[in-house]
Amino acid sequence: MNSLIASSLDSQDSPELPSVDAGKLNLLGLSREALVEFFADMGEKPFRAQQLMKWLYHRGVSDFEQMTDMSKALRAKLEAVACIIVPEIVVQNYSTDGTRKWVMRMPGGSSIETVYIPDGGRGTLCVSSQIGCAVDCSFCSTGKQGFNRNLTAAEIIGQMWIAAHSFGSRDVSSERYVTNVVFMGMGEPLLNYGPVLNASKLMMDDLGFGIGKRRLTISTSGVVPAIDQLGDDTDVSLAISLHAPTDELRDVLVPLNRKYPIAVLLAACRRYLDKLPDKRKITVEYTLMKDVNDSPEQAVQLAAVLADLPVKINLIPFNPFPNSGYERPSRNAAMRFSKILQEAGHIATIRTTRGDDIDAACGQLVGQVEDRTRRQERWKMQHDQATGL
């Protein structure tokens, strides 16, 4: 296990108590248990945690003074030792199809992106887990921005807080615009294991946002040790970014495959399903790229590779970004690929592109990353050499 993965697993047991505002404790993102302990240290009863969570997550109130079922004395004590800090919104864009995208500035100056996608009675929030991404998938614009750092649980749950209360003043426990959450924004969630797990549990808490376990999906490019750990810690839905039917191709598209090849990854998925208390399927994400992984032969290979695993396959036509080197397949090619999978007995759907007019489509999230890996610099140099610039 490499050091990056090991540290992500170890972080789940580390206290997540981000302090800001001149030493005050940011209460955003703390679990119910952590808030009970916080109030106990203040000499207060456990029900105070429930009161605060209802104000913060159900009503979207971040000002202690407005939490009127607490005494003035308690509110003054809270003001002295704690704060509620949500991410700073730099830009909020609206697509013609109803999609919303937020650019949020994080401490240190870098920015992340979060996307809300409405679809009938469903509203899916795509959240980020890292500033940039520690995994350099060749077809993803986020990966080309390099990597800065992991997000804290407060910064992850803050994205949910902003989106849930962006529709006006109301109680989110009685009317939810955000019905589903997917960790498919910037970053590899399982390389930020502890904060992602903590934020997920808070999203599912009835005093948090009440998202059902089947409606919360963590997507991974294949961090196998963390998938095994995840099965011991929670039972959310799991998605894997596969994108190729063979190790030879996936080694190029998803470099993590060189450490955890397809057979090893799929075995971990089987173990994860075995730990769940109910019958469920793994979501397989497969980005279709013209003349790269969209041939009928590759569809047959993919159907065979996934034959023994309960899956639903989400085919994603590539969303172009500048200098990517990849192209979007034709609709006929995508339909042909899907049909072959369906004829082999798989559930396969082609994802409708949403929010591409505001660069909010899958694979287009870039934010503004102060790159600590020099990946941006190397990628630009390689592109300039290839194009003769």
C-alpha cells in the first residue's frame, strides 16, 4: 500500500476539528456525536446538539443569534468559542437546462467546483473531495490541473449546505431539492477517506440532510484497500470509474490501474457487495472516446469482463476540453456500444450531457488549483511539444 493511500485510511480516526476565526471551532461538518461532546464540554445537555443541527442543516441558519430556542447566555457562549464557516462562493452559474454550478474558494486561495443537476423529481448534487485530483486520468480536465490538498469534512459538507439552501428560505427536512449526492466532482474520494466518510454520514443523518444510503454514491477510480475499508464502515452505493475493458488500455487512461488492475478492482467490488445488507449493483462509469474505447469489439470485451458482477453501466460520451487529445464519439457509436451490452444481459444507459454550456458536464470540472505536483506545468510542456508551439 503506498503512503498516500495509507494516510487516507489512517485519517478516518483523526479528530476533524477545523479551527478558524481566531481559534474558534468551526461546527460545520462535525458529526452528531462530536457536537454532543462539544456541548458536554460546555456543561450543556446532549439535546443541544440536536437543536443546533436542526438550525444549521434543516433551516440553513449559521448565525447563533438566530437560534432562538437556545438561551441568550448559551448563544453568547457559542459566539465566544465557536463559529459556522461555509465555503465562499466566487461564481454561481445557471445552465439553460436547470443545472447549477458553484465555484467556491477554499482557504489558501484555490477553488473547487460543485454541480447540481435536476432531472424530473430528482436533484443530484455532484460534490468535490479534493482540490484538484491526486489521480491523473488522461481524459479528465480536473486531473490536468494537478493536486493541491484534501478537503476537510467541513468543506465537503459546506458544498451540500450551500446547494440545499440555494433555493430560498425553507426547511430542507420537509422539502428536498437535493435528493441524491454523488462524490464525482473534483478529486478521488477514497484518497481522502476520513473526511469523505464523516461528511457522508452527516449527509445521511436525519438531523443532517437525510439522504438515503442508496441515494449517496461514492465513486472511485479503483483504490482497492479503501474499498475494502469502506465496506466495513458504511453501506452507501459504490461506483467505479472503469473506462476500459482491458488492463492494457486502462493503464493508459487510468494510471492507478497499474497498481490495482481490473481483476483486482472487480474482486474488491464483489467483496463490497457481499458486505451490504441488501441486494445492490455497482455503478460502472465508462467514458466513451472516439476510436479509443468505443468499438463493438471493446463492448463485447466489457460485457464479458463484467459478466459475473451485478452492475449497471453508465456510458458517458466524452465531454471535450481544450487540448485534451480526445474526441466525443458519434451518437451511433454510443448507441451501438450500449446495444451490445444490453444484448449481453447488462443494464446500460447513455448519460445525457447536462450543464455543458457552463462547463459543468462530467469531466469538465477544473476549479482553480494551486498545483503542488507540477502536473499542470508538465502537461502544458508535453502539449506544446506535441503541437510544435
